[in-house]
Amino acid sequence: MMAGVYLLTPALQRYQWGTTDVIAALLGIEATDQPLAEAWWGAHPDAPALAAAPSGDVPLTDLLAADAVGILGDDVAKTWGNALPYLLKVLSVSKPLSIQVHPSAEQARAGYDRERTGGAHAAGSRYAFADRLAKPEMVVALTPMVVLAGFRPVDDLARDLALIGGDAPADLDASSVGRYLRDVLALPRHAPVLTAMVAAAERPGASRELTAAAAAAVHHPGDQGALIALALRCIDLSPGEALFIDAGVVHSYQTGTGLEVMANSDNVVRAGLTPKPVNAELFLELADTSARMPQVIQPVERGGARVFTTPAPDYELTLVDTGPWSAGSGPRIVLAVDGSAQVRTDQYEKALHAGQAVLVADRDGPVDVTSTGLAAVVSVPQAGRL
């Protein structure tokens, strides 16, 4: 393989909410009875992909440390501090993920610096901010997906609370989302309203949100996060549809398989539906409680490709159905999602089968991609660079 183009082996995450067969089938590995939730192609410090180099497989983080400018290009290296700006994932969801929110860049910087200087961190406790970065993310459905994202109008929430009946309306103040969240987070585990919500989901007139929240309550018995799920919009994504999750947007993926592209950050603040630590106070501080619809990203059709551009400066995703598609400068990851993909630079050519991916370094110049099925190309938009 020519220097500058590296075959990648993804890092795998076996979270309990994953499916057992979908990602294994994509990668051509044997499925087990253990869930396989995510495959990561990127240079996240906690789980970098392995790159096939002349000396053998090495973590992509090590390659960047040795030759950041050659791989990233000078402008990307200067803008993102010699780090790959994005992370590409395939995630496959069998049961609801945690209720979570991400900070803005300003909140992440301030929170990280405050904790590391001892201003808001108890000895022996877990840092709330993993890094100084925002984590805007976009998911593109590969199968039908159900996503809870953004808060719905309080009148809609109040109607579902009335359907639940019992003490629910008295115990939970739905006059505003903020008050409702505070009431929910103050409830004890296994509050009776959770059982009542599951029963109400079977009644005529139950909303999609009530049905989804009840399913979350069944998967996470006694967890108050199911009541936060009740306040979120239920969004159905068909294959090829994309949703952008910006800072402050509370969300939880429910079911389905998708491509996810995000900034290379691990800043996640959780409020429920998880065995991981929750931080109710910080969650309330970061959550956007407006009834604002999350942004659906409409791709731009260019020949045999669809280009998904978001407000995030860190990444741009192109899905190549046929091609050819030419990706310019900077670090580019090409993943064959379905069928095969042909990758060509001036000095390199390779056919990728489904589940294979390569990183093409900036120094290798433009890369042309064609596909017999579906290929994903992630790059850094020019507008986001210095």
C-alpha cells in the first residue's frame, strides 16, 4: 500500500443496547450472543481504529502523532491541533440508549478548565467534561430508525400525563419543560408513575411518544429517564434520512441502524436510561428546553452522490451511490457500506468490499470514489478550516 492510504480496522464497542448480528455481518466477522453496538473508524484516544502501515497495524492516533501535517494537511492540523476532527461510526440499536445531551464548545472549554483547576471537582469523582470540545453529531439511517430528540410542546406532554392518570399530573409539573425535568429528576427510582405509564401506552389515544417512553421503561425498569423520554419528540427516520444533533439537544436513539458522524469528542452528559453515571444538575444546565424541532439535513444531489452538510465545521458526509465522487484535500475516510467501492488516487487504487474502510491522507491528493452499492466518504469542509 502506498504511504498515505491506510486500510482501517474499526474499534468495536459492545454496549448492552446493541444488536448481535448487524455490525458483525457488515464486517464479515462471526456473530456471538454478545451485543455489538458500534464500530468506530477514527482516532478517538479511547478507541482508535488500527491502520495497516508498512510496520504492521498501529493505532491511528500513533500515525497522527508521527505525521499530523502529512495526514491532515496544514490547515486542518492548525485548526484542530494535529487531531482528526471527526469520528465515523456505524451503530446498531436494539433497545433505548441513554437520555443525553452535549455541551457547546464554549461550555466544554469552560467546564473542562474549571474542573482541571479544582474549581468544581470533588477528589475521587468522575470528571463531567472529558475534553474541551463540542460534540455535534449527525445520524443517517441505514434501516428505519426511531429517535427521540428535542422537547415537544408542553400541551402535548400534558395530554399524555392526563392519559396516564393517577397521581401523575399532581406529582409532575408540566407547565414548562424545565419544571417537568426538575420534578422527574427528583423522583425516586421505581416511582409508581412509571408503572402507570406502561399501562397507559396500551390505551386508545396513546401518542407515539408515550408508546416509545413506555418501551424505554420496560427496557430500563424503575429508571426515571423514561419520563424524560416522554417529553421528547419521537422522530421516525427512513433509510437515507438524516438528523443533526447540536449542542443542548436532548436525545436518545431507540431502535435501528445508522451511520453516525460526529466531532471527535466524548463530552456526554446523561440523565437516565443507563447504568453509567448521571449528572442531573449539569444536564439541566445544558439542556435546551425549547420546543424546537431538531434539524433534518437534506442532502445535495451531485451526480451519483448525496452530500450532507451540517452547521458543524468538523465534518461533511458524502454517500456515493454510483459516483464517481472526488474528495479534495484533507484527511478522508472512505467506508464501503454495501456492495463494493473503488478508491483511486494518483498513485493508488483499491476495491473495498462491504465493511472495509481506508484513510486517505492529505498528501495523497484528490481521491475518486465509485460504488456498486453504497459508500460513505467523510471529509473536513473547506469552510471549517483556518
